[in-house]
Amino acid sequence: MLTIFGIVIGLSALGLNSLFDDSFGASTPVNVRTENLTDKNLKIYSIAFWDNEWNGKENYVTFDKNLKPNKTSDFWFENDGTTEFWLVGKNASGGIDYLNVVTNKESEFDFKITENKNSDQDKIAIAKELTFKTDKSEQMKSFAFWTNIMLIGLLILSLIKIKTAPNNV
């Protein structure tokens, strides 16, 4: 009975994680479509910045996905009260290949990602640090997810009675 309870809890945790991993109730969503026109695989992020009297200066990094060359992605993030957001493309070695600072208040954007050489080095350093923290968070989420899958699998295997050779006692 305890094993079945563990399986139900594990599956519930996975279901709740997938449900709440994507914020479905955003008040001011920004829809972003990106097309990777480089010859590299890029990790795509948005970094929203805001400055208000009740929260102070803060930021929020949203990881979209690993985007292969000549592929597109659609994602969205919350943009309520922000002053600007950055669209960031990060290469496999952790370098920033694309940085676009957006200050207009539209709700839909379509970006063609190409390498840009003349980006502000201070902003690149900030983007690198913020996306590094998000990468670590995504790695921990992935580890927890796969650990949960393995534990559920082990619990299911423990329910299956394996026939073995008869005991000759």
C-alpha cells in the first residue's frame, strides 16, 4: 500500500510541476517568436527588468529552449511593469552571441537572431551572470524531474513480482 501511495505522490508531483512550470495567469504577457539565423545551437532567454516603488529594482530570467540553426520558437513571459527586456542567445560554451535590448511596450515580437558584434560589454556581462543562474536552476529542475521518474519506476518495479527459479530447500 505504501508503494502505491509513493507512486501516486510521485505522479502528482510531476503533474503539478508541468502545470505550474508555465505561468498560465500572466496579466501582461509578451509573446516572442525567434528565428535562429546563425549556424550555432543557441539557448534562448528573455530577461525582464523593472523598477518600481513596491518591489525596487529587480529582474526575471525566462529560459525558452535550445534553438537549433534555422529553427523557430515561440514563447512568452510576464512583462507587467517592466522598463525593458533583453532577448539573449547563448552559445554552447556559455558565451553571449546575441543580445537585443527592447524598450517598447508591444505585446508581440518577431526576432531574427544573428550574431551581433557591437553589443555593450557591460550588458553582456550582466546577461551572462543572470542566465548562468537560470542554467543552474534549470539543471536542478531537470535532475529532480529525472530522479522522480527513476524513483517512480523503481516503485513500479517493486510491485511486479519477478518469477525466479524454484527454491530447492
